[in-house]
Amino acid sequence: MDNMDSAKTMDGCASERSIEKPDITIVGEINPDLILYGLPRDLPEEREILASDFTLTLGSSSAILAHNLALLGSGVSFSSRIGPDVLGKMCCQMLKRAGVELSHVVRSKSGNTGVTFILPLTSTRRILTYPGAMFEMGIEDLNIEYLGTAKHFHLSSLFLHRKLSPDIPGLFKEMKRRGLTTSLDTNDDPENKWGDVLENVLPWVDVLLCTEEELAKIAKVKAAAEHVSAKVPLLVVKRGARGASAYTEGRRIDVSSLEVGVTDSVGAGDSFDAGFLHQWVRHAPLETCVAYGNLAGALSVTRSGGIEAFADSAYRKSFFERYWQQGKLVP
């Protein structure tokens, strides 16, 4: 877009209530996930291949985080950009039902909302993303004054914000100047460059969240955790079935995962972020924050997609009552 006249605040999906001072404000991408199950690892050309099942649900790391974080009870506002289409509206409606404040989601007059196709394999998955409107979001789409009213600022999918990228370090710096704490989940870099924007933003990041694989790519050295943890006050590494680790002030805290039946790992890391940040902004002990992240991640994998287990309120409540007692994970 050339200027703000070519876009408008999302009508029809705006929240019924405005959160004046959110606990956490998130800048990120919104798109649906279409997950196709039962496909072969190698897909032949010029043949119609039948999937065994599918899920169409809210996708994108930032939106899954916002959705699940709001359902945990945090006040969440979301700033993003979508296209003038049914997919963007569908995603916003899902976020709205979870209680996410959406008055700062911008709808462009042209272009499309992005979409991700996920093909789960036995232990891995193929991920195909059309970026759409997320590549078009710029600093002019963000209300800095409103972002600054929150307690905490978060950004996910660092390398998918092509237009916003040059302004991301300055955005984090401004949030810190206004007294907010900050967190970043880089997610993957589709170009596998792990470039300058990451190094430039780290001085203004309080909490860096990443997977083991992402950590290795960020550090580019064998002693990855020690190298990266020296650059941020708190590094949190998600290790899947082996739990998670937190590094701060020369200390390492390891918290085991919760063993549950895995239906789908899509969104598990984003759900971990939701659980962790929900406790962290409430100044809970660090071990509690990591354990609650593991709990949220475990809930996520028991249903298809990144939000379905959270969206079922009765199921979510019973799961937490079963596995979280007196501030601790119960095996």
C-alpha cells in the first residue's frame, strides 16, 4: 500500500470491546491453516492423490499465540494486516470469539490474506505458505501509541515481515523506551539466511523463544545456547517431547514435558509461548512459566490444528484441572 488511505481498520471483525491497557500486545501475521492428513511423503505429478482427512482452522504463529493466550485469561490485543476476503474474515472471527482485541487489524483494499498448507508426515511435516498481506504490513499500519499502553510487546515470525523488517528493531526499542517488556519468537527463516534484522533487534528483546533447530541456525556455532543467551536476558528453548529449557544470568532451568497422546503438533510451539507468557507477565517464577508453557503445548497436540484444543472450553478446563495442580505439572 502507498499510505493509510489505501487500507482501513477491519470492519465486521472488530472486537465488541476494546482493551484499553492490554496485558500483551502482539504484532504479527494472520492466515488460516489447511492441514491435509494421510498423504504420501513423495507426491507424484499428474495424479489425483486422496487425503484421509483435513482441518481448516486459524493458522500463523502470531494468531495461534494470540488466540490461545486470550483463552488462558490474558488481555490480548493484535495488530496485523489481512486481505479483503473471506479467509481473513474467518480468521478474525475465530480470534474475536477467543476474546482477542482486533480494532488494530488493517484490511487492505486489494491483495489476499495469506494461507498455509500443512502436510503431516510420520514425524515431520511439509509446510507451504503463501504470504499474502503479511508481506505488505508496514510500520504505517501500526498504532504505536496504542501498542505502548500494554505491559508487554511480542512479535512472531520475524522473517515473514518483509515490509516491516527495517523498522522492527526501532519498534522494539520504542516499546522498551515506553516501559514495556518484550519478547520475540523468530520462527523459521524461509530463505535460511537468519540475517541482520535478528542481530539488530536482539539488544531490545527481553525474552527470546525458539526451538532447538532455530537456536542452532541463530547461533551458527556448536555452543548455541551459551552463545545466544549472552545476547538476551532470557532465552527459552523449546525441545518438543524433551520439554523446554530457560537460560538466564548463567543459569539453566530444565522442565520436563507432559506425556500425552499426540494427534497433531501444529501450533504446539506457539501454544507453549502462550502458556509461558501468560505466567511471565504475572511475574511467576521462571520454572512455573516454563512448566505452564509445557502444559499449554501438551494441550495443543491432543487435537488437530493449533487452536482446536483451546477452543473447546470444557475440554481445556478439564485438561488443566487434571494436569496443573498447586502451580505444578502433574504427570
